[in-house]
Amino acid sequence: MHRNLGILMETVRLNIAGREYPLRAPGTQVENLKRAAGIINAKFSEFKVQFNVEDPVDLLAMTALHLATEGQSTVQETVAGSESLSTANRERMVEISKHLERLLEV
């Protein structure tokens, strides 16, 4: 564990599509990263069987597109449903959505 600007950082090793990726992340994000890697691997495997594709680059591209479009729909629905929220809460929801999108890009 390391400290970076007062934030406790942990090293986590994620296996995605058969490759290991060592990352440093805030300790509070480690479980989210592991969960995200699990989702990526599940979708990767699903597409591999469904489309009989072996190229990991193609499978990762398909997985990325699927998860990105799925995430966009969720963000749009969340923001649209926040019309009754105060302006401050709406702005906070948008910031949270942007943060989640950045995390999914990892």
C-alpha cells in the first residue's frame, strides 16, 4: 500500500482476457476494479462462444463497444430521471456519471 496525495493506494493485479495487468488504485476502488474485470471477462467469454471468434483484440473491441453503449444508456436514463432533482443534485449526478464512465475506460 502506498499513499498518493493523502489517498491510500493499493496495488491490484487484474486478469483480463488471459493477461495480467498490475494497477495502483485507491483502496476504495479495488473491489470495483475486480468486479469490472470480472464483467469484462464474462462478456469476452460470452462473445467468444456466441460468435466463434478467437482473436482477443476483436473480442476485447466487441466487449468494449457493448459495455460502452450499455453504460451510455444507463447514464442517459439516470440523468433523464433526475429532472425533479435540484440543480446542485443534478450537477452532482452528472459528475458521478462522468466519473463512472472514466472508471469503465480503465
